[in-house]
Amino acid sequence: MLHFENDYNEGVHPALLEALVATNEENLAGYGMDSYCQKATEKIVQACQCPEAEVAFLTGGTQTNQIVINSMLQSYEGVIAAETGHISVHEAGAIEFTGHKVLTLPHHEGKIAAADVEKLIETFYADANHEHMVFPGMVYISHPTEYGALYSKEELEVLASICRDHGIPLFLDGARLAYGLAAKDTDVDLPTIAKLCDVFYIGGTKVGALAGEAVVFTKKNKPKHFTTIVKQHGALVAKGRIFGVQFDRFFTDNLYLKIGHQAIALAEQLKEILEEKSYRFYLKSPTNQQFIIVENSQLEPLAEKVVYSYWEPYDENHTIIRLATSWSTTQEDIDCLREVL
């Protein structure tokens, strides 16, 4: 079977595994207080060109989204997101579970428009009954989006400006950030994100880490007693060293971006193959995720040889599926897929 269903099915990138094995017998402080977490933090701050940045390590994407949002919002506030946003659709109500409503907006390839954000906030405060309603307390975006789309620098600048004007933070979900940073023709890099966002995270799980996400608070705005809040969520990892070792390696010799570039190069080949075989794209993503429209009658035959992700119905006779490359995809995988298709 060829596996193109997601970017986290295999274990751990060999370079990270080597680093974990090499440090395995070292006695290190727990809870992220070890020297590797410190070195990783210093390298991330340097890569972001953001001296004021504060870094914290968490285990996975949903946990990170929930803790960041819950720790930065007041009890009466909600978070603005695209109706297709991960926190709205694929996190089992994790945000609502903490008492914060997800305030959804229409999406454009998974992105939200700055004009829609501004209208929602202005409409809220224009309502004389707004004290009886959920306040818009944060804007959440993901880069890449659920549809593999990317924000431009200009789009981020406008969103950041609106958030500043209304005194609310802009939070960027970077679960697949390496694939966004490595995409062709993007004008968004880590320093840009650090400058424009109040908080974001550098995803590790979907880029070859055994587990781990690096949360970056960019304005010396890490919530007070953040470690205690993390522990209240049952998310404080005693052996936090595993995150430090991996992110220290990610940010040594530019490995994080190299992994992204490798997956993007293979995704570009994947796009060429799909075009060559006359598949219809739902949209052409510049990242590692490709969404195609398949006749329902072709789904079972394809599934006999290729593992893909079901995405959503297109019409009564067609379905949208996702094929994704990753840090573990090989040239042989791509060549075999060409033969199967």
C-alpha cells in the first residue's frame, strides 16, 4: 500500500531519532527545565529574529490550541476562526470544553478575510446588548489552512492591524508550518510571523517529531504562571527533554526548513502526476496537501492500492479526497503512485 493520507503516520525523522538516542542516558532536569529545551529556545528566538519571544513546548496540536486559547482569553471571551478551522471542526469541541465559544466566519480556501473579522467585531460592539454576549477575544488562523492555502504577508499585516486596533491577540496555528515556509513563491517567513502574530506555534508532530510543538509568545506576553496552567490541563510532560532535544535538532543546520522543502518538492511532482492523469483539483495547494475530485465509483479501486484521506462530498457523484506528502515520503513512493494512477 502507498500511504498518502497524512503527514504523521510514520514514527520519527532519523536525525531526530539519532539525537534522542544519543542523549538517552543523560541525566537531565524535568518539565522542560533541561539544557536542550534552553538551547532549542535560544535557536528558535534567533530564527524568529524576535528577542522578546518566550517559548514553551507542548505535545500536540489540539492540546496546544486549547491551552493557548484558554490561557489568553477571559472567561467571557470567544475566539474568531474560519468555519473550516481546525478548532471549529476537527477538535471535538476542545475549545468549547474549556468554556470558550468558537465564533466562525466564512472561509476562502480555509482563510478568513480581514474585512469579515472587522465587521464581526464592529457589529458586536454596535449591539447595545453586547454585554450579554460572547466577546470576540482572539483571532485564530492556521498557516497552511485546512485546505493547504497560505496567507500572504499583506493579508497577515491587515489581520494584525485589525487585532491591534481592537486590542485582541492574533494566534497562528503552525501545525504544518514547515510546509508553508518551504512553499514556492511565499513571502511569509518566521521573522514575519513573529513580528505580526502575538502567539504562534512551530509544529513538530507533522514534520517528523515523535511528538512536540513549540509555542512562541512574541511580545513578552506569555500568560502568567503558564506552566501551572499547562499542568492544570494535564499537559505538563515530566520528560520535557524529548521536545528540547528534537527542536534543538530541528533548528540545527536548518533541518526544519530542509524537511519542508523536501516534502514540497515531492508535492510538486504529485501535482504534475495528477495533471498528467487528468484528475480534477478541488484547489491547487502550494503546500504538501493536494485535494482532488474523484468519481465515487473510483474510490474503492483507488483505496485498494493507495491510502488517502476522505475530505468531503463534492456532489452526489463525486468526493473530494486529500493526498499528502510528508517528511517521510520518498521518490519511490511518488514513482509508484504514478504507475498506480
